[in-house]
Amino acid sequence: AEPRLAEAQKGLLSAMQNVAKSRHVVKLFVEKQWEGVVQQLEEMQAMFPDHRNDKLWLMQARGYQQLGRWADTTRAAGLLMQCVGYSGRWEGGQARMMGVLMGAAAALGM
């Protein structure tokens, strides 16, 4: 029971750190501090390589786009597309629609 408890505590601490970091990233995004957005999200990826939050991928793609990092924008947009569903209606404002638009614009910018 003791190893399970320690593992659960470690997981909970990690999740709490992720939430705090996510809030910080949103603050940086709203303030248009693109270098900070990209740096924080890259750190989060290293900590949680399997994260599948489409909003974070979208924010990362936007940060790369604003910094003129076209290859990174295209990569982040592609990873975003892996997180979202392909079926259903395509409507403006959806993460997948914005991801496609950013990825296409970045490909043209390369």
C-alpha cells in the first residue's frame, strides 16, 4: 500500500504543477508574450510527452507563428490535428479549423 500511496501523491503533485503551468501559459498568451508561451509549452511537453490538449497545441502553434518559426508552426498544427476528431461539421472557431489554417499559412511561409 505504501508504494501505491507514494505513486498517487507523486501523480497528484505532477497534475497540480501542470495546472499551475497551464494557467501561467494562458496569462502569457493573453499578454502576447510569444517567447514565454513557446518556452513554457515546450517545457510542459518534456514533462508530459503524451498530453493531448488541443487548446495547448493551438496556443503553441500560434506562438510559433507569431515568432516566424514556420516549421515548428506546421509541426504543432499537425500534432493538434492528431488530437481532434476529423469527423463532423467543420465550423469556424474550432481548434481543427484554426490548426489547418495556421498549418497551411506556415507551409506557405517556409
